[in-house]
Amino acid sequence: MEQTNRVETEKNEARAKLESVIEKAKEACERLQEQTTAAAKATDKTIRENPYQAMGVAFGMGVLVGVLVMWSRRD
């Protein structure tokens, strides 16, 4: 009987810890979603305010990636 009570107590403690961890993970996920949304809005605003600079940066990054890919294929 004592062993059954101990097992039940351990099970309840483990369940409480698991629920706590799950709640913390949900909160972290919500914070990340909020931060991602804020970053996307800021990026959108910057691109709309500076479209030509944004296109230049995108073009330059594309050229850089292309050069690196071609350079790594030569080996």
C-alpha cells in the first residue's frame, strides 16, 4: 500500500513538472511569435521606405551567394 502511494505521489509530481514545462514552452512560443511579427512589420516598413536600396541589397546578396556556390563546386 505504501509503495502504491509513493508511486502515485511521484506520478503527480512528474505530471505537475511536465505541465509547468509545457506552460513555459507555450509562453516562450507566444513571445517568439510576437517578436517575429514585430520584426516582419519593421522589415516591411523599411523596404517600403527604401525600395531601391532594398533591391540593391537583395541583388548583392544574390550575387554573393551565387559566387560562393560556384566557388564551392570547383573543388
